[in-house]
Amino acid sequence: MRFLIAGASGFLGTAWRDHLARQGHEVVRLVRGEPMSANESHWDPYAGDLDRSQVEAADVVANLAGAPLAHWPWTESYRRTFRESRVETTRTLAEAVAASDRRPALVAQNGIAGYGDRGAEPLTEESATDADTFMGGVTRDWQAATQPAADAGARVVVLRTAVVLDSLRPLILVFKAGLGGPVGSGEQYFSTISLTDWVRAVTHLATNEGSSGAYNIAAPEQTTSAEFAHTLGNALHRPSRVPVPAFVLNTLAGTISSELLNSTRVEPARLLAEGFGFEHPTLESRVSAALA
């Protein structure tokens, strides 16, 4: 299959495109700069500018683009950048898919913030995503941006991605220094998935003609922040009793700090219903994979 991917040079995009290449698929990267090879194509998502022939030639168009969450300070300007880098890029690709004759599938990255702070409630794809927060609003607008493709009859997959544990390597340094611990009270659920399972799940959804709609991209067994800290500390043979106070998050993340303390217990109900098997279903296996 031929994949046209925006955000293919990021953490997740690099892992996915390497996986697709190993499976024999062809990957073309959408880049903002000058293309350096035949496997790259220029685009300007904010101007709606991209090579329509690349869309026509693709079996799957995917958007993983977005300004990073790990940023300081969270100014009003950066909040706009964060939102637009997700919503406008998705809308540009959705409109291109809708305008194409072939109408390839559209796979769009998203998040789980729309579920909001729900305590220990198990959250499936059928659960409400009406969180009245900045991040909740971003995820709703992000998903709504795929609508032009869906209205045109294209297959659309929305990836409600939990925290990919392999991206937390900076946190490992904190734990190795003996300063690791739960965030806030530690009682909130912290939904995660391994990089291996994220790549496998997204490939399954992208290549399976029967998959469409929103999917929770999270492992089947979820734990609290305190349980996560304890498991990571044990794996590193370091203490994990020093909690990260809420005021520290407020200093680092400003107006979105409260959202980082939300309890979101996500379940991958639709992936499991499609028979997808996880290589790292338990927290222990995910932590081991992230440390490998």
C-alpha cells in the first residue's frame, strides 16, 4: 500500500514509517520545506497547498502533525499554535481527500482529553467527549476537521491516543536521580500504551478496510499515577515516593496544568472487538518495553 503521511518525522511518525517500510509499504512524507528525495512532497497546510497527485496516488493519507505538548511557557500564542497545528493540518488533508477521485482512507491522530476528568469510570469510544477544557475543545475540533472526508464517503479513522510510554524517556532520568513519584495525589488514572502496540494498532486500522470511526489507542489494563510511579521505580530500582506537587505543574504548564491531573481510564473497546492483540497489555510489560 502507498501511505502519504504528515508528521512523519516526529516521534510516532518515524516509528510508524519505519514499521510500514519493513512491511513492504511505500511511504511518502509531506514536508514543509524543499523535498530532498522522491519519498517527500512539499505542502503548506495553512495555505491549503499540497500536490493533489500525491493524494490521488495514496491508499492512506495520515496526519500525525502537531506542535508538541511538552512546551514552556503555555502562552495564549502557543495555545493557538498548538490547536491550529492539529486542526488546520487535518482539515487541509480531509478536504484534499474529499476532492480526490480515488478518495483514499484518512487516518487522523487525536487524543483522549475530550473524555475529561472521570475518576475510575471505564471510558470506551461510546463515552461522552464533552470535557469543557482547552484540550477537550482541541480534540473535538481536531476530530471535526476530518468531516469533509467522511462526508465525501472516504473511510476515516480517528486515533484517540493515550500516552505512549516510550516518549517518557526524560522522566526516566528524574526517577534515576531518586526524585520520581506520582503526579499530584496519584489517585488519578494514567492511560498509556507502548510504542510497539501503538504502531501495530495504527497499522491494523489503516490497512483494515472494515475499520472506521474513532478508536481508543490505549492498552487494555490501565493504572493510577501512583501505580505507574511505583512500577517504574521498581524497574529502575529507585524510590518512587516523591510526589510532583500540583503547583509545580502549574508553574511549568500554566493554564493546562489542571488537565494534566485529570483521571482518564480509557479502554480500547473497539480494537479488542476487532480481535487486535496487544504485545504489552500490562503496565509492567509496557514499562519494560520503554526501558529496553
